[in-house]
Amino acid sequence: MAERERPGATARLAALLLLLAAVALGGCAQMSYYGQSLSGHLSLVRAAKPVDEWLARKDLDPEVRSQLVLAKSLRDYASVELKLPDNDSYRRYADLQRGAAVWNVVATPELSLQLKTWCYLVLGCAGYRGYFDPDDARDLAQALRKEGLEVHVYGVPAYSSLGWSNWLGGDPLLNTFIRYPEGQLARMIFHELAHQVAYASDDTTFNESFATAVEQIGVARWLKDRPEALREDEQSRRRQDQIQGLLKATREQLRTVFRSAASDDEKRAGKAAAFAKLRADYEAMKREQWQGDARFDRWVQGLNTPALAIQGSYTDLVPDFVRLFERQGADWERFYAEVKRLARLPKEERREELTRR
């Protein structure tokens, strides 16, 4: 694929137009947010170079080299076999010299799993706010805590611009995830490309669960003839699925507590008990089934209500999307057409149709 022209005057003009629109929509605070978003994304795009250009470098880290070769194969497979968009996204690579692409802020009321939402140009409304500077994310988190909200800040290895930046070179491969094991790297690429297929502007759970379903089905097909990578991935997925099972049970327990007629103090006690059970069950699972594997320790200890809520958005509707894929004869193009149709419906109607057995 021919290299696209790097961002220049045209990109700066696009950024200016979007900033002007942001001013019209939300004033100075909104302009400041869009300003950091646009400058951050453009700096990321400018840092990216075609994968073949990186592979021509003699000083390239050998592990990165092998992973870029793998990523090229995964990218071609995504378009040819999974019918995901065939464009410039993930055909370029950037080393950002940092551990995350962006830092997301999510928030809920103290006694609720309902995520606070923010609305954006292009993306619509979502249950998170992303920043390219972690200090900006922490500043927002502090402000939200002063409003009485419970807050979680976390680094994100990749994000999707939903295809709107393909004319700038697309979303690149990044150092933040390029060293992932084969199955996990495939998931990242398939998931982010799926966001370019269909997107409901008011439904984070629909969007993330759809992309997760695509990645799960796609990775299973990619790995079926790669036994060594499949064995490694199966162990990792089993443990992640066990973690997700604990999180889902805790969300259900919390919903019961929060919806009850109990007093706020009683709900706080119920919430504390739910998190204590989660951590105790995790320690038992780690001890009895995982031979002490502690890779999730820090993450589990940092869980709170908004962290549980945003995790649910990635998984809660996945079984419904898998069933929809099967009802469409496991035909990717028919499946995507149906998901696009659902994305255009009002949220309640969309959920009703999707979850219908």
C-alpha cells in the first residue's frame, strides 16, 4: 500500500476547523479539551512511519522487528478473512516513548454503577474522558472527586479514531502494545479495527462488546492452525475469563445492593463487603488454581466502582453479538450490516433487538 502524505497544512486546517466547532459547541473548556485531543493525536500520527520503513532499519530491536512482521500478517488477515476495513490503519508504527497512548478517566456516583458520560465531536457520547497527558487526567479526576463522584484513571494502550483520521495515515501500531503475545496483539488490532465498522454514538457497552466479539471470533480463527501460540493464549484467556467472571458476579452483587431499599450507610457496608469478597475470591483462585501467578494483583487491588462499570462495557453484550454472528450464518459482511442497522436504532430498541433470543 502506498504511503500517505504526512500531516501538514491540510491537517492543521482540519484541526483548526474542529477547534472552531468545539468553541461553538462548548466554549473555552471544551476548546481546551479538543485542543489537547487534536494536538495529541496529530503528534501520534506524525511519529508513525510505515512498517516497511521500520523493518529496513538495521538498528531495530529484534523483538520489535518480529512483532512488526507478525502485525503485518495480522493486518492483512483482518481485512481478507474478517472483512474488516482495508485502509492505512495499523500499517504504520510509532514509538511514543511512554507506556500508554492515552489516559482515561471514568466516574460513577458513590452508590451506582452508572458511568458519567461525556459527549464529543465525531465520537458522540461515551462513558470515559481521554487525555494524552496523565497530569490532565489526574486533574479531572480530582475535580470529579470534589463533586462527590468515585473516579478511576487508567492508561490505555490504543484507541480508535473510528476511521476519520485514515486520510492522515490512520491509527498506527504503537510501542504500548507491539510486544504483546501473538493472541493478545491480534485481539488489539481486530478490536480497534472493528470500531471503524460500526459505532453507536450513545452506547459504550454496545460499541465495546461488539469489538470484543469480533476480536474473540477472529482470534479463535487466526490461532486454530498455530498450536504453540494457541496454547499460550488459551492459558492467558482462561485466567482473564476467570477474572471477568469475578467482576461480573461483583457487579451483580453491587446492583442488588444499590437498588435495595437499604439506607446509604447500609449500602456502603454492602459495597465494602462485595469488594472484600471479590479480593478474597481472587486470592483463593490465585492460590488454588494459578500456582500463585500474581500478574493481576496490582490491578485487582485498584478496582473500584467505576473500574467495574467500564469493564462491564467490554463484555456484557458479547454473548449477544456472538449469537447474532451465528444467526447471520457466520458471514462477516451480513453480520456487520446487521450491527450497523442496530447502531442506528434508539438505544432501548437496539438493546431489545440485540438481546432477543
